Amino acid sequence: MKLKLFAIVLGTVSSLAGAAQADTVRVRGTVVDLAGTALTVKAHDGKTDTVTLTPGWMISGAKASATDIKQGDFLGIASVSKVDGGSGALEVVIFPAALRGTGEGDRDWDLQPNSRMTNGTVADVTGINGQTVTLTYSNGLKKEIAIPQSTPIVTFATATPADLKPGMAVFVSAERGSDGKLVSRRVVVGNHGVAPPM
């Protein structure tokens, strides 16, 4: 069971953390219907997308983490530049220790305009109006990000296709084929009362 969960999380995190590609579409919204391998999702903008899930598709859940962020943790942080300088977190994912280094670095993200995705190891944590963390990468670079107290901090959990009920929040990283159809092999569902990360 642990190996299966590891594989699911690895696939999910690889998708979350990977650099954006021209044919990658991130679908965020709520489940309308799951009919066989056709997952229909109503996006936050009201648009409806149908994603075809490929054979052997994987699913993981998302839950709030009660663990304080500490030095040595490997995080994925979606952030945006603050008016007064620096970066402020929008969402934080605490990765399992076995996935340290996955998608390491800083890149453009599409959670909101001008947002970034930063994956790195926590080198330092300070408690100023919430938390400020310094993430480091293997190449020696660092980035400091403020985490307001209201920022969602989540980790991955187990889930099954039965969790894809109408109204459940989901995140799907899909590929758009030459025929315009969306295809994916992984889904993250908010089956523990929190929205899926990223």
C-alpha cells in the first residue's frame, strides 16, 4: 500500500512541479461527473472541461497538514511578488521526504497572474507575521518567501475513484492533443475537506 501511494504521489508531484509546457493544461474546479474514464470538471471561471483519464490513471487526495514547516522539509510554494518587495505564498505543499528534489527550482506558474512555483528545501524559518521561509536549491541559489497565516498548507493523502463525486474540488494536469481533447493520467481530489494544492 505504501509503495502504491508513493507511486501515486510521485506521479502527481512530478506533474505539479514540472516546468510548464505549451500543451499542458491545468484544470482546477469541481467534479461534474465521472463516466467511465471521462472526468467532467467545472472550472472556477464557469467553463466545463472533459478530461479523458488514460489506462492506469492515478488519484491522490489532499489534506491540511498539522505539522509546522521546519528546516529540512522539501516544499512546493506557489507565490506572487508583493508590492513592498519579495514574494508572498498563495499555497504550500509539503512533499513526502522520499520526493526531496522533485521539480527543484523556480518557474512561471498559472495559479494567478504573475505567480511562480518554487520547489526547494527549507534552509531557514522565521516567525514574522506568520512565517518566512528560505528555500535552497542544489545549485546553491536561494529564495525567501513569506507565508501569511491564511495560506493553505497541504500534503498528499490516499484517495479512490469513488471520491470523485459531483461537487468535489479537483486539480488535473492534462495534455491537450492535436485533436484539442484533454488527456491525463493523474487527479488530485480534495477528499479531506481542503482544496487540492496548486
